[in-house]
Amino acid sequence: MQVAVIGANGGIGRQLLPRLADAGHDPIGVVRDESQFEAVRDRGGEPRLGDLEGDFEAALDGADAVVFTAGSGGSTGADKTLMVDLWGARRVVDACVEAGIDRFVMVSSIGAGDPLAGPEPLRPYLVAKRCADDYLKQSSLDATILRPTRLTDADGTEAVSLTVESLDGDTPEIPRADVAQAVVACLDIDRTVGETLHLTGGETPIERALRGDD
């Protein structure tokens, strides 16, 4: 499967490209700057230019699936959050519908289900994620939404929990590597289509958790 990764140079995207390649997929790394092409190639992806605030549609040519793991970043303001995390995500959904790319995995955030319950500084981000998630759900795409909790750069454990639903001070963290591995697993597990899954660190092997095996 040819999989276009929107946000291929981000924390999860960098972990995702080699895992897609190792799983037998052909990853496309969509980035905003040609200076990032070499890093995409080193991680097993085909680099393509795409700007969520400009033109990106050509970067999706030939793709069988799209993973949206882009973000404006914590150092930007609410304006970039709207343009990238909300409007950019909606534009990618529309582009997939137009191009006939049916499979879509959205990396969202824990707390997006109830943005006003989240920490005040995060609320604009959570609102953007919730609105993007809702737009994807209302589309015709075969979509999976992943809502991970706080992300870390720790080594992956290859295990998760799907039981967490809210963001609070006691919510366990999850390595970006495990979120990336969950994305790969979702692409091969049909039962995740139409699901919104909350991810945090846990003890259940990722594929087993996503398949719902006891």
C-alpha cells in the first residue's frame, strides 16, 4: 500500500516512515521544505513537497491511504493552529475524497472529545482537533481517528491501553514510537475503520489491543 504521511518530519511522522517501510508499505513523506528530503529518504520514504497553507494535492498522487499527523507546534499561536490543525486537516480530507483515496488515519489528541474540559492553554488546539475529527467522521472516507495522550520521545514499548478517555494530571504518557506503530497496525486492521480510539501507555500488545482480542 502506498501511504502518504502528512507531517512526515514531525515527531510521529519521523517514527512512522520506517515502520511503514518495514511493514511492506511504500511511504510517501509529505514535507514543506526540500531541505527535509534527505531525512525522508533516510527513513525509507519518498519525499514530496506539500504545504497545508498552500498547495499539497499533487503530493497525494498514487496514494492508497493518507495519515494526517501534522501540527502547527506548541510554539505557534492560535492562528497557525486554525490554519494547520483544523483547516489544513479539512483540506486534506477534501483532497482525499476528490482523489478517491478512501483510507485515512487521523492522529488527533486525547481531550478532543470535550475541549472545554482540557487545560485552558490547550483548548484552542483541542477545539481544532475536535472540529477536524468531526469533519472526517462526516466524510465518505474509511477513517480511523487516534487520540493519544501526552507524547514522549521514550523508546516504544509496543504496548498500549485503549481505556483512557480524558486528559488530566494522572493520565499516563505514550511514546511517539508506539503511536506510530498503532498507525501502521490500523492500516491492516479493518475493524478500526469508523473508530475513534484513545491511546495511552499500557500493557496490551498494540495489534492485540486494536483487534480487540482478549
